[in-house]
Amino acid sequence: MSSEQEKEKSKKYYPLPELSENARVKSMDEYKKMWKKSIEDPDAFWAEEAKMVDWFEPYDKVWIQESKYDDNFVGQWFVGGKLNVVYNCIDRWIEKGYGDEIALIWIGEDDTEKKYTYKTLKDDVCKAANALKELGVEKGDRVCIWLPMVADLAIVMLACARIGAIHSIVFGGFSAESVKDRIDDSDCKLLIVADQTRRAGKAKPMKDNLEGIIEECSSIEHVCIVKVTGADTYSYDKDVDFTALMDKQSTDCECEVMDAEDPLFILYTSGTTGKPKGVVHTTAGYLVYGMSTNKYVWDYSCLIDLKGVKPKDRDVWYCTADIGWITGHTQIIYSPLALGAISIMYEGVPTWPHKGRFWELCQKYNVTHFYTAPTAIRALMKFGDEEVKKWDLSKLKMLGTVGEVCNWPEWKWYWTVVGNGSTGEKPVGRPIVDSYWQTETGSYMMVNFGAITPMKPGSCTFPFFGVNPKLLDEEGDEVEKTNTQAYFAYDRPWPGLMRSVWGDHPRFVNTYLKKFDGHYFTGDYAMIDDEGYYFILGRSDDVIKVSGHRLGSAEVESAINSHPKVAESAVVPYPHPVKGSTIFAYVTLMTGVDPSDDLKKDIQKHTRKVAGPAVLPEIIMFTEAVPKTRSGKIMRRILKAIATKQDIGNTMTLANPEVVENLIEEREKLGEIKF
């Protein structure tokens, strides 16, 4: 990077000044005062935020925490309160006279459109809820949902929440084996699956992938098929045509009264070892926190606060995430609907049927707030500026990124080309909201408030209300020095923080709370600069982030190792120009098996079949062994250094240091890796 580029990257960028005029937080001074109050008096702060919720019965106490240590860290929030999330997302807006206003716009790959008003959304949700009840689903039952980004996905997850069932949504790109693992872990009573999925104009099977697998799930009583393409699928004696069952149901279904701490959903996230973790989010805390983050950070007009506009003229919110991830849960469905915003849900990919699909949707639906991932930005950058300039993006007020660090090249392109931002001495433009959060945290932990916060490219800036970040060394002491890598943790909980790992609370404690007692540990490294801006520096564990999606190294290795010709494997992240990172796999073959390009392709095909199409070991290097400690632990630090041709550091702790030279030689033979 040239000195001029370095200068551009390191300076501050400012949001359009007119955005702060009608903002809910009007200045950085006001932000600092509110943040200070949220830390010093969290009960008073969150009591004020909880007024956004319509409660069936008021809570007795905002927060009870017996001790900040061990498994008492999170405590209980809004204790004694009774509510229903779907009532807050739909019913209350109808009761307040907004039933005919738009709530959700779903757009299919083929441009099919469904505009849901609060009334029509309630009708479909109630039909789905009654269908679930007819199949024996009750409050507290777990329902596994494996659907692509079709409108029915939103309907069935809201139907579950309406009747108090706990939904467990599996990303459509995962494998049938991954679905089975999640069903078995939480003893799901029901599976809702599509006949097929559509991607870039092609239909691919979903239900048929379950053949021979779903039969092994003893807890499943019914397999409910949602008709996406209408294709015939293999027959199973527990099959139910869910589309037909919904059609005959009543549009009336009472909301279940839920306790504040009742589970709302389980969402699985990758771990560094063993099976994925079932992250448990609860009803009230998740709802209040998600609403609060979106209300202040994005500042869009919505029914909770119209900001002087008519309901039909509300801002239009478009989050491009998949609902199979936490971003989709919080940012497409629960928070926008609960606030009374107009939310867009799109089925397809950003580059089909043409390269400007995202920008076309922004123009067509007058999108004002656009939220996507750096992976998508990188994919769209390569098509050039003209592909963006074809479309009228004048309605856009704010842009945003999520999932991984937004590095300088894509940040600059997003700012100047999409956001039309200036590049002078004090550059001004549409703000880029850089949000840092996790499946476990419910919504943003670190984020700039779009209307007021000066931005630094690559920085997630400052903490959200109620969140108090700490940079710690290995002993748990606070790192005071700026621009120094340290472990990233938080010394107090917030309402949206996960409560447990489903069925394994000790794992929750060991994973997040034990390393630094009295803190929630993110698993990430971070640093703070001289002006107090935070920068995330990557994972401190063995999770690989591909296209913003967290993949556990153990899961990927298990899939590779299940190939009959593979004896062992080890995977590490490798930089990728579009995906951010891709999977670099070191593979040891069974005795007598010769390496070949055909075998590489077969291992890749096998891995995708076992772990899902999202899991591709893009680079495979055959090796006789991998470096391990004397206790048998794979030294991924060394493997990552070899893959990226960096200094490998100290090898004294290795049980087999001789393999390192062989690996370096094999890596040299691979040469430059091109994508």
C-alpha cells in the first residue's frame, strides 16, 4: 500500500451532516452520556428501553445477577415479565391501526413478489401456527427448520414463536448430516424442509438429501414439506404436505404467554472442537436488545417512532443476510418487525440474474438502509463501478457491513462508488455502519451510530449501550497500551447475550466465561488505537471464517477424514480475495494411497456432500504428517504460517519437528495460489 493510500485509510470519514438533525442520538457527546448511564445504572437504562415492548404482565425487576463469576455471569433479565415476541412484531401494530401498512417484502429469484401487510402476515403466521398445533407441537417443543430464503421461512419461524415452540433454523447450504446433528442435539419434534431450493436459476434437492438420514432421527414425529418448486420427492412415512395443511387452517391463533426468560430459539454455531454449540436466546432480553440496537444505530423511521413521516413513507430496510444465520434472525425478522419497520427479504444471490441485482432491488424498492457483508462487496467490486452507476441509489441514507472486518479496498469502494462519499481532507458521505457481533450476542456489541459517529475504515468504532469492552492479556490483566493485540472480552452482560448452550450449560461456561472469570470472552483478538477506536484482529481459536460464516475446524476435518482414503487432516484459513478466507487443508492419506489431482477433487466433492456446499477445502496439500504437540494437539499456528509463507516461529514444543521442513518444501511446490 502506498503512503498516499495509507493516509487515506487512516483518516476519519464523516456522515452526511443532515442525518444528525433528526437523529435519536444527535451527537457524540450525547452518545457518551448515554453509554456512561447504561454502564453505571443498567437497571434504569434498560427499564427505559423496555418501554418499547408491549408486556402482557410487567416485569418485577430489570436484572438479577447473584454474582458476576462462573455461571452466574449473565443473570436474569426482566424477571417476572410476560410477553410474546410475535405479538410485538405483528398484532400490536394491527391493534394500533396499522394493519394495512407494509411489514415485510419478499422477493424471489424470479422476481415473484409478496408484500405482506401486518394483517396478511398475521393471517399466514396464524395458519402455520395452527398447522403446527394440529401436528402436536406445544410450548417448549423444538422445531427444526431447513428452508431456503423463501417467504415460508419467515412465516414458520414466527409461527413457532407465536405458540411458544423453540425454532432451530439450519442454514440451507448445510448438509443433511448437519441437519441430523442439530435435530438430535435438541430432540426436535418436527422438521420443516423444502422440496427443493433455487439458486442462480437452478433447482436443487433438499428433501431428497435426507433419504436414509432422517430415518435415524428418533425424536422426529413429522417431516413437513414446504412446496417451493412443486417437485416430487422421495416418500417417507412421516411426511406431511405442510403447504396443503396450512391452506386449510384458520387465520386466528392466540399468542402464547411467555416468560421473559423462556427460550425463543436455538441457533447452532461452530465450535473449535466437537459438535456445534446450540446457542440459546431468550424472549425478552433478545427482543429488547435487538430493538434498541437497530433504533439507535440505524435511526430509520418506523412505527415505534415515525420521526414525522407518514406510515406509508417509512424508511425501507434491506439486510442481505440469510436467515440461517443470526444476522437474518435479528436484522430481517425480529428487530425490524418489532420496531415497525419495512423489511426486505430476498431469496437469491447478488449476481443473478445479472451482476447488479442488489442495486436493482435498492432502486426498485426505494431502499434507504442497506446492510451486507464484505464478502458480497468484494464479489460486486470486481464487476466495476459502472455496474453500480446504472442504478438510481439516491434514496440510500446509510450503508452497513457485518460478518467480518471490512478491509480498506472494499471499504473505499463501498464509500465512494455505492455511497458516493467524498475523499477530500474531511471526507463526507453516506455512513458505513461497521457492526461487530456474534451469534452469541444477539445483536451489535461494537458499532458506529450511523448519523453521528466519525468512521475509520476497518474499525468497529465504539461499544453499544450497556456493553463494556476490555482488552486482556493471557493472565486476564487489562492491556492499557494502545495499538497492541489483546484478547477481547466484556466485563458485564447485556439483555441480548445468550443464556446457555442447549443441553450443555458447562460447555457455555467453559467456552465463554472460564478463560477470564467475570468476563464474557469473544474468542477474538482486538486492539484500540490512540483515539479510542476498536479494531478486530481475528480469531484467537480454531474457527475459520469463510464469506463471513464461521466454520469449526473440527467439523471440517471430520468431514474430510470421513473420506475412505484419508487418514488425517488439518485445516487453517487462507486469504481469499472475495471470501475473506478460504479453507487450506493438509491431508494425510491412508497407507498405499497415491496423491493425485483427481483425488483432491474427490475429497472436495465428498466434503461438500458430508458438511454441505458451503464447506469447501479449496486448497488441498497432501502431506505425510502434520506438526503436533507432545499431547497430540495439532499446531495450527505453524500450519497457518506455512500456508501463508510466514515465519513459523518456535518449534521446540513439537513432538515431531522434522515434519515442518517437509511441509515447507511441499508448500513451495504448490507455488502461487490463484483464485
